[in-house]
Amino acid sequence: MRITDDIKYVGVNDYKIDLFEGLYKVPNGMAYNSYVILDDKIAVMDTVDTGFTDEWLKNVQFALKDKKPDYLIVQHMEPDHSSNILKFMEKYPEAFLVASSRAFVMMKNYFGIELAENKIVVDDGDILSLGKHVFTFFTAPMVHWPEVIVTYDSTDKVLFSADAFGRFGAVDMDGPIVDEKEWEGEARRYYFGIVGKYGLFVQKLLNKLKDVEIQTICPLHGPILNANVEHYLKLYHTWSSYEPGEDGVMIAYTSVYGNTKKAVMMLIDKIVDRLHDGEHEKDSFKVCVYDLTRCDMSEAVADAFKYGKLVLATTTYNAELFPPMREFISALTERNFSNRFVAFIENGSWAPIVAKLMRERLEKCKDITFAKNTVRMVSALNDEGIEQLEELVKEIVS
Ligand code: FEO
């Protein structure tokens, strides 16, 4: 598939995969992208997952026609992109490997051999000319691993962005230009799943790229972004700075016998009533709810970062938080959850202590504003609890 006159797509789609990184559900599969850049010298950009060696080498060969590649540029050493380096070097032994010094250390660790003869080590700002195309490399540590580099082609104004700007899901490369909204949901889940912890490093990369004109982004997963690139850059600015993307509240709950769920449903009704009371008319304010025992945890995590307000409702269990809530809060704190309003609904038939436990965990996060009102239930919602809910609603829709 053609990306520009000289840049061809040679990636593959994985429709068999169930869990990306053994953790994230990918019902629409996964794309492992790879590119060939044809010029006086020829470069191949990254390899693909181990299950697709033959298909990928065939794609590369088709793009090359009867030519030979001069370089294999390795932007990232995670095996979904690096597994076929040795196969490539066996087939094209005269090619040079281009990567960061850390990537070469990882190659030795993965493959057990020193690739000393055919290597070009690149660092921030280093340049590689293919002839017409001139590549500038930027180090991008922790986006998503420490050895990552991204590559800018100043001729076609293309950014090869490694894992950044990726998205879960296989890709129909012959299909229409990406639907921005359709891209956003799975790209957010991907971002906060795999890179969310390292927002500061993503910011550093965006800062390095701020004076670079980008017309097309070629990531290692998901579709090529070749229209309205500013939109995607802006989303990455928002996500990496932990700013809420939309005005709204995300409510995450667990409920053992249904009483906590009842309180959550009443909270939602009262929020909706207040949003339409004539005084607070707010069409843009969104409300979303997740039952943490049944939902996809990575979707809940992504939406917790999407909205500015979060309500957590759960029960005591073994003198601790009900397990999925424990998992959820850990997923947020380890990803540097910050800059949010957080409220609690607690329930416990004989030990209602979870609001305190949740707060203790989230107090370690930066810039969290805790609601003044906590809803406290001892088994079921009573009049006092309803009053607390109503006060909380005033804080959520102010
Ligand atoms: Fe797609 Fe971090 O590998």
C-alpha cells in the first residue's frame, strides 16, 4: 500500500490475538505496522510480531521488487516489532541496523549475539540521508520503552512515531481515511493502558517535535494518520498532561447485593435531573458508569482519564476494598492519575471504612480535589444517605 510516492506500507494484521501484551482485550485484532522507504538508499522501518515472519518478508520483498534494502531502522525493541530482526538480517545480510545504543543492548539480550559489524547507533538529532529523503532521529525514552526512537522524514513530512499515536485494532489500509471519533476511543484505551504512566516523557517528545511540520504520522499500530494531524497531536498533549478531555463524570462501582448499585443509579438520576433543571442546563456534561466486576478494566481506566470528575462506590471486603475496586485504583495510581475531582460512596454492613481506604490511596496522587461530601451507607441507602447524595450532586454539577 502506498503512503507517499516513496513510502510503502508492509505491515500485517493479527486477527487471532485475544490479548495484546497478554493483558488488553483486542476484539478487533491488532496491526503491526512496518514501512519501506524507497530512495537511492532503501530503508525498512521496524519488523513485526513473530507470528507473521513469512507474510512480512513477502510484503517487504514485494515493495522492494528486485532491489535490496540498505537499512533496517529499529525504533522499538518490544517483540511485537523486533521479533524478525534476525530473520531480516539472514535474508539481507548486507543491510545495516540503525537503532539507539540501548536498543543494541536489548538486541544482544534478546538474540544472544552481538550485531557489531552492521550497526549504526543513532542519538537525538542524528541524521540519515537516503538520497532525496533525509531522516532525523529523536530519542523517545519511555514512549513506550527506554530505547525508543522516532524518525522524521523532512522530505515527505512524515513522522514515524513508534508506539506513539498507535491504536488497538487491525487496520484496513485500503479503507477510508480514519474516522477521528472512531480512532479516539481505542487509541485512548491503548495510550492509558501502555504509555499512560509516562506522560512526562510523552510531553518531552512532543516538545522536541514542536517545530517540525508533520503532515502524516506513521505509527507502529493502527491506521496511518494523514489528515488533520493537529487533532491527534492535541489529543496527545491533553492525555500526556493528564488534562481531562471532556466535561463530565465517570462513576465506577462494585455492588455485592445491589444496594451500592441502587445508590449509584440514584446518583445518576439526580445528576441528570440537575443537568436539566433549567439552571444548570449542560448538554456537554457527560455521565458514564462502569460496574468494575463486569467491565473491561482497561476501558474503565481510559474513561477515568477522559473526564474531570470521578465517583468511586464500593464495599468493604476482608477489611479492605472490594477486589476490583482495589485493582482499579491501583491501575489509576500507577499511571499517575492526577488533576481530578474525586468523590466516594462507601458501603459496609458492619465495617464501612472504604472511603477512608480509597482516599488514602489517592492522596498520593497530584492535584486531586476530594469532594466535601461522602455518601456513607451501612447496608442500604437511608434518608441520611440520600441527603448526602443530593449534596454530592451539587458538587458534581456546580
Ligand atoms: Fe507495540 Fe511497545 O510495542
